[in-house]
Amino acid sequence: MHVIAGATPPARIVFLFPGGGLNVLANFCTAARRSLAEVLVERGCLVVGVDPREDGVDPADPDPACARWGLAAHRADADRVVAGVVAAVGLPYEVLGHSAGAAVALDLAAYRAWDVRLERVLVLDTTGPYDAEVEPELVERARGLASAMRELLAAGTTTVDPGLRGLFARAVADPDGDSPVPRPAAAGGGFVSNRGLVHLALTRTAELPGAANWVYHHGLSSGDYEFGAARELDRFRLDRSPFEVWAAAVRELGSGVQPVALLRDLAAVWGGWAEVYGIDWSAVRAEVVWVNAEGGRGDHDLGARRLAEAGASVDYRVVPGYGHGDVVWAVDAEQQVWRRLLSRRG
């Protein structure tokens, strides 16, 4: 748990829940300018960040208990922290999550629907249920991912490593060296450079192999990778979040792994497969501000619509030109994303 306070007495508490494979320092305390945590403190908030339990495991020898670390376990961890801090401090509070952490925040809001001190749920680029009427192929794909994660668990695999730490370590230590990824034969063959591979992985995430990469509309970061006639002619860029900020965030990671059980439950939420796991959208009573990234999780508003249909006040919008990580690490995130996320009605 991380507690960040300003010099003056706070008016409310904001609990932070990071995305899959991340921790609070990487997700919310790293930035090109002011971090989201700093902005919250300046707005008079007591900031309490909750690292996921998997942040402390050994990636080479994960705890067998990881098999039980699904969304319910993450919500239970969050609930214990929230209950303890709110009892001690006695202030109203908000919950803010990014990616998987936003799913935790929404699930927690449903679980704590009785608590009138919970004022708002602040959601950064996450996926609710896909709409089976208009995007049945995504529902099927999500349920297929949930089934695949169940099979991994049954085979004894409890965590997966997205590989960001290794990618950035090689890109920093040997940027021009050969990565393991080949360039297309039409572009002269050979291998993508280590630094180039980071840009390829961040900007073209949806096109690359990976069990859940399809969930992104474009990538983890806005930008592009263009293959030239030879490797030295390749051109790549990050448009909003500088490489150095990404690298700084990755340096803050603990294990960097994600529990298979958590991925199973998230995929079940995306696919509306309540028999595996579901969020009770109808139970949420707090105001919800939901900001997605056009190139990240994109515009899939069924979760927001279900919240509104059940009576919750919902402000849902999609920010154009942003990737999944840009909502917290972009140079202009404070003006383009956080201002919308943190604005209060009335």
C-alpha cells in the first residue's frame, strides 16, 4: 500500500488500482510531467495506492496460490484496504483504476453498493462486456480466452509474463542489437532491432501474437512502426508517451506477471460469461466517470449502458488518438484525459 498526502488536510480519499502486471509506482506515479498521483494530491485528495498481490511474486517460481488470484481475490484485497483506511480517516472516497484495475474498481463499487461514502468510480481504459447483438465475434473470442485460461490453470500454469521488462532491458542495454523477431522478407529480412521491437510491440499490439492482444484496437501506445527496404530504413515513433517514460515505468515493476485466474475472469466479464465471473452492474450506486482510449480498449459502451439503465450517473467517453498506456503516461494526458476524468458535475 502506498499513501501520498499533501501539506493541507484532504477533502476525500482516492484509492488507486493499477493495471495487469503493473503496480502503483509504475502506473500512477510515473510521468513526463506531473503524475496522476501528484495531480490528485494537488486537488486535495489523500491518495492510497493498492499494489496487486502478484507484484511481489518470484516470476521464476510463482506461488501456487496464484491459481486462486482471480478478480474476486483482487476485489477482496481492495475491500480490506478501503475498509481499513476509511474507518481510520473518516472521509468520503473515490476509487480509480486503469485497465484490469478499473475492473477491480467497478467490481468493488458493486460489492460496496451500501457504502454512501463511496462517491465516484473513475475508470481509465477498460473493457466491459461486449454487446452480443452487434459484436458477437468479440463475445465468442472473449469466451474462448476465458476457456483457454481455465485450461492453463488445469495444466498447472498460474501466471503469464507479458514480457515488457525483458523488452525494455534489451532496448536500453543494446538498442541496435538483433531482437528475436524477424523482419518481413519483403522488407529485406533480418531481425528487428531491440529498440525497434519495443516500438513495434507498443504501437501495433493488436497485430502481434498474444492471447489477449486482440482486445486493443491499435496498441498500448499511439504511434507506428514502418518497415523500410532495410533495417536501417525502418521508421518508428511513439506519438504521446515518450520511450523514456515507458522505460521509467517498467523499471518500477515488481514481478510484472499477471495471474492466469485474473485473465480468466476479465475475459469472462468481456464475454458476458457470468457462470465464470461477472460484475453486478445493476448494483453500482456511485457516480461513474469512464474514459476509454480510441486506440486502446476502444468504444464498447455496454457496461456503461448497463450502469445507466440501473440508475447510476454515468459519464462515458472515448478520447481519440490515444493508446492504452497513453491515458496515464502521455505528455498531454493531464489536459486531454485527467481533466475529463476528474471533473465533477454540478
